[in-house]
Amino acid sequence: MSQQSHPTFGNGKICYLEIPSRDISESSTFYNKVFGWEIRTRSDGSIAFDDIVHEVSGTWRTDREPSITIGLLVHIMVDDIEVSMQAVIDNGGKIVQPVGMEEPEITARFTDPTGNIFGLFQQ
């Protein structure tokens, strides 16, 4: 059996996100507590993250406005959408679309503490 190396590299793969933030410490704590993203400090002192499966990385930007309207919508995969929605609320986010609005998919939408809208997706 071969071991897969992470991240997987490939032409066309989505690999990096820049998320607007009003406060990088607040944002990094939110995404770490809600989704388990690993937070790291780069050699230049900036804060970055890696998702839990080491396939997507990124950073937060204080020089951009939050994505508060639906245009491009990124969904974050979760094991239990109800537990994840409660974690969003418990850590300063808000649920802005409950489960059941996009059936048969199991999805919801939330805002992080800055106001960025993201989706939740349960397989």
C-alpha cells in the first residue's frame, strides 16, 4: 500500500484561501476551535492555517472587506452539521441559513466573527 503525501498537488486543485479578518487572533482562534484548523506562524511572523487534512492552507487579511454577500460560496466539510453549527455559535459566529434549505444536500450557512459567509456541508 502506498502512502499518500499531503498536500496533493495537481493542476486546477484549489489549495489556498485568503480570508478577510477584522482581527487575525480572533479569526485564527475561531477556525481552530470550530474546525480544528492548524494555526502556524510563518518565518515572516504572519499567521497561516492548514485544514485538518492538510489539503488547503491560507491566511487572514486585515486589508480586505469581509465577504458578506453570496457570490463565490466556499463550503467546509463537517462530520456532524448540528455539532458544527453549535460550535460556530459558541465561538462568536452566527448561523444565517439553517439546515434543510438546499435538500437533498445537508448544508447550512454561517458567518464567522468578521462577517464572512461560508457554507457547512455534511456528507
